[in-house]
Amino acid sequence: MRLADTIGREASTTGVDHGRYACRTCGIPLERDLDRCPECGHATIAPIEDVIDPTFSD
């Protein structure tokens, strides 16, 4: 688990919010808020908390 912990700390210090946004149309997670989704081309990017159904369970 040391490698995973190290990678997690490094990712948190880079200032990039990985997976903080998602496309409402296709659901692809994105690193940042873009004008258009690179996957489907729609302009439906939103914070990931607004895209994921809070009642979802795995």
C-alpha cells in the first residue's frame, strides 16, 4: 500500500482535481471543467456531485 499512498499524496499536491467534473450526457469523468466533452462533444459538463445519483450503490 505504500506505493498507492505515495501516488495519492503526489496527486493531491499537484493541484489538479482528477475526476471532479463529468459530462451529464455520456458520464465520462473529467479532470477539469471544459467547454465541451471530448468524448461526445456536448456542452454538458458539471461538477461530478451533480452528475452522480446519490442513491447509487455498487
